[in-house]
Amino acid sequence: MIIVTGASGQLGHAVLERLLDRAPAEQVGASVRDPSSVRDLAERGVRVRRGDYADPASLAEAFDGASRVLVVSANTLGEEGLRQNRAAIEAAVVAGAERVLYTSHAGARPDSPFPPMPQHAANEEVLRGCGAPYTALRHGFYASTIPMLLSSAWHTGELRVPDAGPFAWTTHGDLAAVAALALTDDVLDGITPPLTGPEAVTMEQLADLAADAAGRTIRHVTVPDAEYRAALVERGVPEGGADMLLGMFAASRRGDFATVDPTLPRLLGRPATPVSEVFVVPAQA
Ligand SMILES: NC(=O)c1ccc[n+]([C@@H]2O[C@H](COP(=O)([O-])OP(=O)(O)OC[C@H]3O[C@@H](n4cnc5c(N)ncnc54)[C@H](OP(=O)(O)O)[C@@H]3O)[C@@H](O)[C@H]2O)c1
């Protein structure tokens, strides 16, 4: 049985949708903290069981009979996040999975200033030593981050962000399709190349694309890190969250999110989805 964790989340649910195109529902399992959140999957014949990374006993139940497990990275940082991801990877191996897959990141680096990236690098180390074949899917930066970056710009006409390097934005849909393929076929082994969208987009280009989509001027303005942080905190973003975003921009300046790689479109058999196709312009912009 192929088990997908994080089934209530954007990525996990999309992977299950794609997986149901490739495998019979009785061979597919979903692991979620709250089984009632994915009734749609249970109705389609998917085995839904409670699995909480913070409760290893629940993972033994959720992963029972697993041939392959996709561990969607926990969205908790620090020691607790490391513990949770390790528990999920180890539970998959104990359940007898012939391959453990994990949603890593194209920017995974032990020395990255963006806190999720050292965490992904540490989880890749856990995979290396887990004793089972593994696949660390190095996901490109989620294009779903873009609305957060543009939230003020739609109204002010200015994208005010710190100095930044380019981002090879990548859609959940493309990544879900590749993950489903990697769960059913032996197409990816070990640490994968970056699985990315088709272009590395600068903040200036992002502002231009947003302007085209909205049919109005949106100017790109580079602001000092401290000014950006202060504006976020004033808007109610917790200080830790503001610092994390500054870390994201710092990592981008190192070029950590800039690589565009042909692996994802090769596996999909079509071009990766460009950013211009995923803009959602708010009605009041
Ligand atoms: N590549 C990137 O650019 C990028 C960007 C952002 C995030 N990420 C990572 O990618 C992951 C998936 O992204 P997404 O868009 O699908 O996020 P999402 O919609 O927030 O989904 C996260 C999923 O993780 C589950 N989860 C959280 N804590 C858990 C735990 N202790 N035990 C079991 N499941 C747990 C959540 O379950 P509940 O419904 O029970 O909360 C949810 O199903 C994120 O968790 C994050 O680590 C990557």
C-alpha cells in the first residue's frame, strides 16, 4: 500500500488526487491528524488513518502494510520539527516501506539563513541513514508563496521587498504529479535535482508580471531589510515570522532558489507551469 502523509494539506491532497489516477484506491492510504478532514478520500476508497508525527504509535497504525511512504515535511521548525520528521521517516522504515520519500527543498543547505532549509538538510541526513531506499524530492520554492509577497502591492502599486535573488517558483500541481509518479515508478532515487518551475524570476520581473495580470502599474522597490521587517511587524506579523522572511531573502541573495532544472518537465512530459499562469489577482486590486 502507498501511504501519503499530510493528506489534509495542499500538497498531500494533490498528490493523492494524482495517485488515484495511477493506482487503484484500495492500494492507497492517507495519513492525517484528523481523519474527518479528508472524508472525500475515504469516500473514494482510500484507507484513511490517523497519523500524527508527534505520536509515533499513531504512525505505526497509519503506515501499517506500507510499501512506500511519502513523508510531507512537518511545518514545525526547531528541535520539535526535527523530532517529528525523524519519527515519520523511522516509522515508515519500521512499517517495512521499500522506499521512503520526503518533501525536501531545492534550497536545502545546512548553512542557509532561511530556517526551514537547514531543517530539510538535517532530514536528508536522517534519510541517508534510515536503512531503506529513499527519495528526497527537492521541491522548488512554492509559487503559493507569491500571494503573500504581493498582498500589499495589489493595493499600493509597489512591491516593496528587500534585495533578493531570483526564485524558480514551482506549482503544487506540478510537484504533486511528480511525487505521484515517484511513488508508483522508480523514477527518482536519493537526493533529487531541484524540481523546479521553468524560469528563475527576479522581484522586478514578478512586479511586471503582477502588473500585466492586474492591468495596472506595479513598481518594484528595494527596501532595506530593517524597513521591511518593521513594516511586517507593524502589519501584525510576529517578530519570529518577520525574521524568517528576512532569512528567505538572504538565502535568495546567495542564489539558493535560482536553479532551474529540466528534471520536473522531463518527468511530466510537458513544460513546467510558468508563474504567469498562477497569478490570482484579488477582485479589489
Ligand atoms: N517548497 C516550498 O517552497 C515550501 C513552502 C512552504 C512549505 N513547505 C513545506 O511543504 C510542506 C507541505 O506544504 P503544503 O503546502 O501542503 O502545506 P499545508 O497545506 O500547510 O499542509 C501541511 C500538512 O502537514 C500536516 N502536518 C502538520 N503537522 C503534522 C504532524 N505533527 N503530524 C502529521 N501531519 C502534520 C498538516 O496536517 P493538519 O491538517 O492536521 O494540520 C497538513 O496536512 C509544509 O508542511 C512545509 O514543510 C515547502
